[in-house]
Amino acid sequence: MKRKKWIVWSACCSLFALSACSAETAKQETKAAESVEVASVDWAEAEVGKVDAKANEVSAKADELKHEVDMLLAQQQNSLVFTDVPKSYWAYSNIMSLYEKGIIQGYPEEKKFYPERTITRYQAASMLIKAFNLPLSNSPSVFKDVPDTHPNVREVMTVYEAGFFKGSNGYFGLNDSMKRKHMALVLQRAFELKDNGTTVKDYADVSRDMEAYEAIKVISQYGIATGSNGYFKPEDPTKRSQFSAFVDRALKMQP
């Protein structure tokens, strides 16, 4: 009986020892596996980091290249918009500024602006409508030379109702040249310019009893139009380049 108990006790001890060894072995294997796993994760993270760094570098290069291409395209576009308005032209920046705002488009089919041509009253009116983003009027015409069936009646009535243009003796003068004195009156009304107190020397050809005297004085105070050599030339027609420059300067003063 005692012998059997000893055998059972010995077997239990053996099993316990074997279990302990197995547990230790399993523990060591687990640690080894964890070490391999940690090493694998570290390596993978390092490789991912390298790939990310390379991708960021490539992305930065791509962005830089895209910017250069965009700049070249913009420069090319600007140089090709109007072939008769080179970058050296005195009103180039003003004309391009209005073009980019959609206020003028020139003659796209010819790629010309004709800056030295006289601007008509209708063309000036059209520019101001776009500059102020005015909704077109549906009112019947009040001008004898612009019947309700005229294709430009809505533009004419828009600037009339806005108070920019008044016409003369019941006529609007769609295709008449915009005289410089009338240009001054229109711009003063459109931009609601007031005497700012700046002292400006009277022009030799602008008398104080002239209808446009105050308007010419005010736009001169703001530096919109300043004449030349002491003369304003109020009866001269306004060129397309000049009116573009005047409108652009006035717009840049707006808050």
C-alpha cells in the first residue's frame, strides 16, 4: 500500500515538474515570438516612415512643378490676351486688371483691345454695369435714339436709372465718343466721389463755369485722371485705354 502511494506521489511530482518545464518553455517561446513580432513591427514602421518621407518629397516636388507650370501658363495667357497691349504699354496693368475681373474682353476673335480707339458712350456704360455688377433694367426707354426694340436698351436704361448717365435733349448717343468732360461727370456720379479738400491747380482749359468743372476737380483730387501739362482737354474724346485706367483706379479706391 505504501509502495503504491509512493509511486502515485512520484508520478505527481514528475507531472508537476513536466508541467512546470512545459510552462517555462511556452513562456520562453511566447517571449521569443513577441520579440520577433516587435522587431517585425519596428522594421515595418521604419520602412513605412521611409516611404512616407519619399512620398512627401515627391508631393512637394509635384506641387512646386505645378506652381511653375501655372505661372508660365498665366504669363503666356497674359501676353496673348491682347496682342496690341504689350507689357510695356502704359495702361497694361489697368487693362489686364479689368480683363481678369471680367469687366472688359476686347475683341477675342482678333485678340485685340484697340486701346487707342475712342470709347463710345455705350461701351463706357457697359463697362460700368460690369464693374458694379448691376442687374439689367426692364424699364421702357426714355431716349429717342434707343427704342424699346433696341438690343442695348436694357444696358442704357440700367445706367440711366443708376444715375450714371443722363443723356442730352432726350438722346443717349450710343455710338458717340465719350468726351473727357463727360467721362469726369460719369465717374464722379458712378463712384459717388466728393470733394476731399485736396488742393489741385485749375486746368488752363477748364473754366469754373463749365458744367464738368467740379467733376474734373474731384477726379483729379483722387488721382483718377490728372490731365497733362496743365491741360485736361475736356472736349477731347476718351480713349479705351484711358477709360480703362480711370475705372481701374477708381475701383481700387473702393473699400
